[in-house]
Amino acid sequence: MGSNRLSNNLRRLRFENDHMTQQQLADKAGVTRQTIIAIEAGKYAPSLPLAFKIAQTFGISIEDVFQYENEQS
Amino acid sequence: MSKLQKAAWFNLVMITVCFIISIPCLFFLARVNAKGIEYLLTCFIVACITTPVFYMLYRKKSFEAGFDEREKMINRRAFSCAVMGLTVFLACVCFIPFFVLGGQNVVKVYYLPLIFLSTLFAAQFVHSVAILIQCLLEEEDGQ
């Protein structure tokens, strides 16, 4: 059995984009700050539309924001 | 605190208030042994007290309106927990007297609305607590 994990560079991207706050990103993506916190902490995997919206906010592709890791045990 | 958490706290407080109002009323009805029109009149008075509280609770067209996708998911999970809690609670309140009193014994009639009110309270309580716990677990590592 393998375990799947979705990692992300949200924190780094926020700081690279004029130190964007979680609230600013949340407002642009149309979600709450708590959702951004949960995504950053890897505790919530966003839906595909939300992932695209976040990537569009930074003007980069979705693969540059989210990485899918499939660990085989 | 997010809108969902605020709604959960509000729900928890309101349902507790309703429960605290309803239970003494129920025991009052049972004590005076009201029935027929007397019973209906007393129920009407109780409804006059509790309806505004329920109206405040459910005045929104949709509970999920304005919530984002994570909050909707949390709410769905909490609803599943509430259904599970309701089932377990209902099983307990129905089976415990059966095993304690025995199959040939009798229970008072006021036990029936008490089961209904307690089950409603249990389901709402589990729903709100499940929302608050999920929010807490997801946010504990956040800043």
C-alpha cells in the first residue's frame, strides 16, 4: 500500500509576492483565511478549481504550487 | 474565528437554551397531568417561548450559504457524526430501559417526548462539537 501526499509552496510563494498575507491570498482565491492555513499546513487538499485559482493568483502553473507525492511502502 | 465556528458556537448555545427551557416545561406538564385541550394550551405557550429561538437559528435560507469548500466539507462530516450520534443515543435511550426494567414493565408517557427532545439536542450537540473539533484540528498548526 502506498500513501499519497499533496505538498505545496504556498508560504514561499506568498513571501516572494510582496509578502502577501494569508488574508490577502484568501480574498483573491475566494476562501477563508482558515482554509489557506489548512492548505499551507498540508491538512487540507484543495479542490481542482481552487488549486487553479490559487495558481492563477500567483500567475504560475498549478505544478509550481502543488506537488503530488506517491510514497510506495 | 471563522463564520462556520461562530455558527457552531451559536448553534450550541441556542440548542442548549431551547433544551433548558423545554425540559422543565415537559416535567411541569407531566406533574400537572395535563391532557387534551389543557395540554395543547400549555404546548402553545411553550412554543411561543421556543419558536423565536428556533427562528433565529434557522432564519437563513441555507446554513451552508457563504461557506467555502473546506467549511462545506467540515459541515458534511459533522452531519455524518450527528447522524451517528443520534443513532447511538436513540439506541441507548430505548434499549437501556428495556434491559434495566425488563420486557414486561411499563414506562411513563412523558418519557416519549423526552426521548424526542433529547435526541434532537444530542444530534445538534454532536454536530456543533464535531465542527469545532475539526476546525481546531485543522488550524492548530496554522499561524
